[in-house]
Amino acid sequence: MRNRGAVRAFALLLLLLSFSGTAFAAREIAVTSPWLSLMLRFVGGIQVRVHPLSGWDQNGRTVRFAKPARRLPVIAMDPAEAKSYGIRDHSVAFLFQGTSAGAPVKGSSFLDPSSLAFIGQRLLGALSAIDPQNYTYYQRRLAEFQSRTETTVSVGKKLLKGILVLDLSGHSGEWIRAAVETPIRPPDRVMGLWEKGQSLDTLSIALQEASKKGWVVVVDAWTPSTVREKTRGIPRLATIPPPTLEKEMLTILHDIYLSIWNASGKRVSPVKP
């Protein structure tokens, strides 16, 4: 009798384990945008395994990867983006339905704290459309993401307090302005001229002024090449590297502030979020 009871208990344990394994199997989802891939990794947590359909090259340009060999649900910005990736016969969840103007976000939107909150809510809706059973879990993870984003900005403000910045970045401007008190930023019209190789004498004057006054000059992977060339060799240059799928999104965001702090030459140990 004891043997039979032990066998039944063991069988029941195996049954429970099999159900548990099914319940906690990560949902596999393909994602078009690399920024969305990073964001989904955080919001999806242990419940989602992300298959990025694109990443970045060393110049910050989006590069596409081969599609998964098997069919997976897909998250895309909008129907137009999904179509551009050749996705037509998959189960696709969109952050935005198609409009003539296209999705109201772009790559730089993921470096804008206010836009991140908006994108996060849309991502939660798309993810829940694929996996409604775990909505509460995803909602908690999104709240944690938003909280940690705010903490990262708060740490950035403390880290960069008193540092003067000449912002020549391409996409990182909003993220820099969230933490730097009064960054100096050329008008878009002027940046457009510099990108075309015009009026570069005014850029030289701005860089000379930055050197004299001890400003940190910031460029990123999306800064026009004509501008980046002019900044070579100047003091206190913060070069923000292109993002990578090998890092967590919040680490990438924190590292932007850390790059500026390192370029400033300060010797006080930075605070981590």
C-alpha cells in the first residue's frame, strides 16, 4: 500500500510539473523595430522570448535579420512596417493602425521620456492582444519600466548637474535635455546646413567657443558625418555609441549620461540607477 501511495504521489508530482512547465513556457514573439525588441524584453520579462527582426550597425542604421524559420506572432509599429518586412501571413499585433501619415513615432522617440510612456501603453496593448492571459504581469512590468526610466533620468540630473553641453546629437537630444539643465542646441535649420556641408565656418566657431568655455560637446551615431568630422580631436567630446541588442534598454539610456559625465573630466564617482 505504501508503495502504491508513493507511486501515486510521484505521478501527481510529475503531472503538476508538466502543467507548470506549460503555464510558464515563454511566449515567442518576433519584433520588427530593434528599439521595440529591447523594450519588449523588459516588459515581457520571463513570459516572452523576443526574436528581433532587425538591429543596428556601427553607424546606428537599422539592419534587418533573416525571419525565423517557423511562424511566430509578430509585433510591428503599423501595417505598413509589417508589409515592408514581408510579413503578411503571420498573426501580427500593431502598436498603431495604418494612417496616411504612418506611425506617430520614429527612432528618436525611444530616446524621449515622454514618448516612451506613450509607446509603452501601445506596446502593452499589442502584447496583450497576443497573450491576454498575462496582461496583469505585463502591466506590472511596464509600470516597473516606467519607474526605472524616471529613476535613470533623476540619476542623470544629479550626475550632470552644473555641466554645460553643446548638443550636436542626431537622435539623443530629448534624452539629454531631460537631464541637462540648459543644453546648447543649434536650430534644426542650421544642423541641416551643416549636414549638407554648408556654413561649416559657423560650426567651427561654435566648437571653438565650446572649447574656451569648457562645454562638453555631444555627438551620437546619428550626428551627420560632416559634423562628426569637425569634432575630431576637440577636448571634452562625448561620443555616444550606437545602441545594441546585446544590452538592456535602460543600460543604453543610462550610458548616454555616463558618456557625458566621463567627457566632462569630473572625478567624483557616478551614481548608478
